[in-house]
Amino acid sequence: MKRDLGEIEIDRIIEMAWEDRTTFDAIQIQFGLKEQEVIDLMRKEMKPSSFKMWRERVQGRKTKHEKRRNFEEGRFKCSRQRQINNNKISKR
């Protein structure tokens, strides 16, 4: 990985990776991790069964890839998003 991540950052990346509509591009903009680096982080931080479940869920999902999305406008906003601090993307 490009830099050392704190526990709070790792938790946030994992949370974003599990969210259906948060793209890998959004994670890269905020944390500087490419898709493969996110996958490697998830593999390292999760139990093998949880990682396998996540990979099956994410693989081929259009909403996880900005270029594959079929909608132009609007975005999903998680009900907990207001509580998240230091979220650079929401401030743009």
C-alpha cells in the first residue's frame, strides 16, 4: 500500500467497500488505494469466509465501478453518512 493507514481509516475503507454504491474510484480519491489494494486490504483484515462473501458480492457489480454505472445523476446517501467525519468526498 502507498502509505500507513490508521485503524479508523482502515475501518472506513472496509465500510465503504461493503457499501453497494460506493465505487472503488471514490475510495481511491479519498484514500489513494487502487481497487487491487482495496481487495488486498480486505483479504488481510477480514476472516477468510467474510472476504469470500464480500468478493462474491462485489465481483461484477456495476455500482462498484464508476464507468459501468448506468445512471448519470443522483447518488445514494447512507443514513449514517452525516455522522462520518473527515469524509473528503462529501465535502467536494
